[in-house]
Amino acid sequence: MSDQLQEWIALGIVALVFLKILCSFFKKEIAKPLSQFLLKKGKVKWAMKVHPFSKK
Amino acid sequence: MSELRVALTGFPNCGKTSLFNSLTGSRQKVANYPGVTVEKKEGDLHLSNGQQVKLIDLPGTYSLRPQSPDEQVACDVLLGRKDWTEQPDLFVVVLDATQLERSLSYVLELKQIEKPLLVVLNMMDLVEKSGFDIDAVKLEKELGLPVVGAIGTRKKGTLALLEKIENFNFEREWKPIASYQDPQNRFKEVERILSLCQTEKKQEVPFSQKVDHILLHPFFGTVFLSLVLLIVFQAVFHWSEAPTEWIEQFIGILSQTVSRWMPQGPLQSLIVNGMIEGVGATVVFLPQILILFFFVLLLEATGYMARAAFLMDRLMGGVGLHGRAFIPLLSSFACAIPGIMATRTIENKRDRLATILIAPLMTCSARLPVYALLIAAFIPNDPVWGPIRLQGLVMFGLYFAGVVSAVAVAFVFKKTILSGAKPPLLLELPDYKWPDPKNLIIGLYERARLFLKRAGTIILSLTVLLWFFSSYPKKPENVPGTSIEYSYAGRMGKSIEPLIQPLGFDWKVGIALIPGFAAREVMVSSLATVYAIETEHQDAEIEVELSDRLKSDWSLVTALSLLIWYIFAPQCFSTLAVTRRETNSWRWPIFMLIYLLGLAYLASYLFVRCATWMGWA
């Protein structure tokens, strides 16, 4: 395996991990609190849009 | 067929969660002290007729007048106060069958809410052992409610309970009895019912009370508690030696195999220096964490933890803390997050806040890998007295320092920003019980699963990112210094070096401290990655352990200063997030972050100054 190919694969793994961290940050810190706030306000449809797993 | 919602309610520590676990197959935490469940939990099950049931486990409450936030959660569901909470169709009232004198009054109180009720007499095995008998059929007639006997921990009576739920008459009309509104009338009614349904209890002193004469003695009890803690920390080091070595050997073989199999290059460096070295450096502490939790779970299951809370009340009361703060603080030894949530059992808001603020000072399991790494590297394992060795003693000292600093900080808070009178401690002391081996194994399995999940998610992700920041940009040939010094992480470490140099830390410690703010144990994997990348161009055949690398690079003062830093430093985002949730404001988590960082910096700085002055450094 050439050095350059190794580098591309390694950087691809780093990019994937970075994306995953961003997604989980969005879910935990933005979508979940926002959907809970909307649920409390009774705007269930909006809450479902922000966080599809939130239940009434 | 629509889903049936069934809620379990009852006094704290009557075995609701054990029953919940038996019925749903869940693994919610159970322990032999009141206040383990502080928020409602849901699980699913099916009846034999195919009816789907949503089972809700509510926190324990002594009445429908909540005294603390956890009781508030239960009462909100019972009284249908929150409009977004779906009302249960049936309430199953779980009673400790050995304590009907106290808990039957709660059933009578619940009859006032005009909801379908079903009574479970839990812990029926203890009734038999205590030498009295309960006539469940007569009790059913006197209460006018279906009654089932059960032993939640052994899954006994669960089938009968499911049958009762299946055949429950939901069409029945529930009318309140006016006289039950007066507590005195309820107690009179309980006396009347028990005289008909329960045989006389033996008047001899129970076993638990006999044992408590010694274990709750102000002097002998405290000596016993200290001995127990000392044994635990000695065991954490001694019992873990062999399994830790096996894991180390496995990681070494894995690392060498990948190095031989893959040609040298960035991908090999990411896998070996980043993933295997980084995650492996944390995973080797799994045996120590499991040994610590084995003892914690054992003490919780026997009922000794509530005694420890009682013994500590004198110390807690001395600094103005509520005795109930002991259980949340004790939970914080595992992790500050459940500890902070467990403060819901404290009624007074100021006492609750004080407990939340000091919870991160208790030594959580995430600190254990850092402590164990530095102690193993810098403290000799010399015998001190009998089987007690220096490494175990230093570990005990670090845990003790956490407790002492928490008490000191609580004293300051209670005298200043959170001043208020100290309420008396009302704590239910559960009977001593033999621990259930199944629960013990499940508890240990859950702990191992959580730790390995963290290693495979947060720690692995941060290690991969740290590898990138420590490897890029690549150092040109004509630039002096090592490649890591030239990298983003190296530059970041160098930029904060002037700030941390007074604490005895260099830029490499600085690199590891930054990701360590996400979770404490990431510090260990970060150090492993940083040192692995720094030495990657050296002889790859020589496998050097992280502790040996640190020993050759750091002074004893640096290691001790880092240990002191870790007693105080608020290196855990999740703790700050849960503090925000529990206090419903950003003010307190920000205050927590600032005061803990300040304390960590001050303590490490003073230590290094003293060490320099005494000529150690």
C-alpha cells in the first residue's frame, strides 16, 4: 500500500469520526432540548420535525 | 388492542425496581437503600392474552404530599398533574410486606385519587423468616382491592401479578372514602385491618438491630467503615495485577502484529499509535474498575451503605450538609452524573445545590485510570504495614482527599452563598440482606459494558482526532524539533505551556489536558497517543509501556501535581450538562466550572511551590 493511499484512508477515517461527533452533538445538545421545549409548548408536529424520535 | 399503561408505586426501597426488572427483563439499578430510582423508567411486556403493557417504574414516595423532587415526579404521575404525561390505566402499589404498619396507610391514601389500584405484597420470603404470617385473601377483602404476594428479586409471584392485571375489572367505579382524608383515621384503619390479617410479630430484637449496635457505634462503626474502605483500595491494586497484565500483553501483541503486517505509513500510525495505543491505554484499567464496583455493589446490596450515610451524618452535619447528601455523594464515586441526579431526594433547595456543587469532587471511576497510571509509574509498591502497600495507600489518600475537599467546600458554601439551617436526618435503615449474586453479576456486566462502550465511542473518536491534530501538518525536513512539536496539537500545547508551566506541566501534558475536558479518562489515551507518535520513528521493535515513558520524561513533582490537579479539575462536559439540567440554569454549571478550575490550579501551583521550596523539584 502506497504512502499516499494510506494517507487518504487515514484522513477518510478522521473525517468520518469528525462527522459522527458533529451529528451526535447536534442530536444531544440541539435537537433533543429543542424538541423537549416544543413538546412542553404542545407543538408536537414541530418537535417531531426537529427530533423524529421524540414521543408525545 | 391499545397499550395498557401500568405504574408501580410505593415507599422507597420496597422493591419496585426489582419487580420492574423481573417483569420487563430490564437491568435498572437496584440497591438496598432508599432513593435509588429518582426518575420514572418505562419497560414493555405482554400478557398471555396478547395485550401489550407499558410498565412504568416510579420513584418511591411516602405520601401524596411530595417533600423532594423525586417524590414530586411520582406524585405528578399519580395525580395526573402534568398534561403531557399520559395517565396510567392502573396503579400497582408495591408494599414491603414486613412493614405493613407503615405502608398500608399509603394504600388508603391512594384510594382517594379514584384510580384503579392493585396491591403487591413484596418480600414475602422475609415475612416467613420474621416468624409471622399475612392472610392475603382477608387483606384483599378488607382493602377492597386485589392483593398478590411476590418476591421481586426471585421472580416469584410475577405470573400471579400478570394474571391479576389481565383479569382486572377496569369497569369498576372507584369512590373515595371521606374519612381517609384524615391521617389519624387512616392509621386507625390500618391497625384494624392488620389485627384481622396479620399474625402477631415476635418481640425479639431483629438481627439487623443487633449488628447495628456495633456498626453504628460512633467509634467502632467509624473504625469499621475506614477498614472497609482501606481493604477496597488495597484490593483494587492487588487483585487486578494479573488481569491487567493479560490485557497489556494482548494489546502489545495486537499492536506488534498490525505493525508487522502493515507497511509503515499514516494509516499504520493511525491504527497503532492512535487507536490501539490510545484505547488500549484506557481499557487496561477495566479490572480495577470492576473490582471497585464489585465492592460498591456488594455494600449497597447488603444495606451497609445506608449505615455509612448514618455514620457520615455527624461529619456532614458539622459542615451544614444534609445527611441525605451522603447517598448522592456515594453515587458520585461511580460517576458524578447519577450522583447529581440522586440529589433529587434532598428536599431543601440550598442543600441540594450545595450537594450538586461538591459532587464532582468525589473520585469518580473516570479518574481511576489516571490515578492508577501515575501511581503505578511513580509510587513504589513497598509494603507499609502487614498486607498494606504504598500504592494502595496513596490511592486511598487520593479518594480521602476528594472527600475532605468536598466537605471543606461544602462548609464554605453553607456558610456563604448557600447558608441555611441544617434539617435533621430522617433516613430509613433497611434490614441487612444477603446480596443477590445475579444482581451483582448484572451490575458488574453493566459497568463493564458502559466502560467498554465509552472506550469504543468517545475515547476512540477523541483519540482518532488527537492523532490527526498530533500528526498534521507534517514537519518539513529542514525544520528542527520533533514532528509532534510542529503539529496543530503541539502548537496548541506550546501556546498553553506558559499557563501550565507553574504547575510543573509541559506542552505534552497540555495536549492531553485539552481532550481530557471531554472525559477524564481520555487524558490517559491522549498521553499514550502523544508519546506513541513522538517515538514512532524510533525502534518499533522495542515495546515501551506508557508508564515507563512517563517515568523517563516526568519528575515525581510533575506526576504528583497532576494527581492533585485531577482531584479538583472539572474535566467532564457531561457533568456540567447534567448540572444545567438539574438546576435549570447555566449560572450554576458555569460557577462549578470556575470554582473547580480555580481550586485545581491553586492546589497544583501551591504544591509545586512548596516542593521547589523544599528542594524536591
